[in-house]
Amino acid sequence: MIDSNKAVEQLDVLLGEYDGMARSARETDLSDLGTPALEAMCGRLRSAITRFALPTSSYERQAAEGDKNPAWTRLPVLVGVVRALRADIAAGWLTTIEELIHADTFGDLFGQADELLSKGYKDAAAVVIGSTLEAHLRLLCDRAGVDTESAPGVPKKADVLRADLRKADVYNNLVSQQVLSWLALRNGAAHGKYEDYDKAQVEAMLRDVRGFITSYPA
């Protein structure tokens, strides 16, 4: 998920565009602006709800109820949902039970990595951290509506997930390159290339991946 400040900024842009349409319309339902313009706005609002709200959330359910309705009746509903979503994100009320569970689970794994590092097992620690990162990438894909399989029953590789999440604007190019470097270190550990990195790099990876998961919760 994109961080809350960026989410609020993007939602504000959409709501500002809608307000501009409302000011230019003669009819209160904006029907005089034409179906194509209303459908385009509905599509963008709907995508924002899908991007920033969980599939099981009340925001998604409310939006989905009107998916088959005409654009001029669907639009005010979507605007209302987006306004509510924007307010709740800004207030910090969207930390979900799922996020808390994921945080606890990953916290345990990071604890294992910490212990392995303290005992000198940098290679095992790198594998644990990398596996945790890959699991989180899959959760981010689920949340962003990105397919995690290249074919039925064939999971995408971690680097493909990384690239797909960048295409979906879940994070920027700099973060994408950071994720790539962490995956490369994990792959080195998993394939016995133990001389390609040292303990300090694994310690930095642990710190940075932990920060990444905190900044992009799933």
C-alpha cells in the first residue's frame, strides 16, 4: 500500500477534479457533461477505492453495490465512498486486523533473524529475511490487485512481483531498486555465494526490510 500521505494526496486530486466537474455542470447530477466523462470519473474513483481499501472493507462493498448502475447515479455514491476513505486514511484509522497479524508474524521472523545474526549465522539470517520479504511482496500484490501467479498454480518469482508492484505504483523506482538489491542478497545466500556479502550487509538488510514492511503494510 502506498503510504497514507500519498494516498490522501491522490484522493484529493480525484476529489478536486470531481468538484471541478460539478462546478461546470448545469444539472445537479452532472448528466449534461455526457456519459463518457462521467464513466471516466467513475472508473478513476473506483480504481482508487480498490487500490487503497481492502477487498473485504465496507468501502469496497459500498462501491461494488452500484457497479452496474448508470454513471450518473453511480458517481455520487463513489464520491461519497472516496470522501469517507480519504478522511479515515488521514485520521490513521485504516490499520486493519490483517495488518496487525502480519506485523506480529513478521516480527517473529525478524526476531529469528536477529538471533541468527547474534550467533554468527549471517547466511541463514539472510535467507529468513529474504523469505519474509518475498512473503510480504505477495501480500502487497494481493492488496493491490496484482496477480501473484504467471499461470494457474505457477507462482511468480519474487523479482517479477517486485516489478509488477512498481508498475502498479505501490512504490517508486528507488524503492523498487532497493527491493531488487535485497532479493539479490537473499539469492546469494540461498545459492551458496557466501563471499558476495558480509554480516554488516545482512544487518543493514534486516533493518531496511523491516522499515520497508512498516512503510508499506499489507
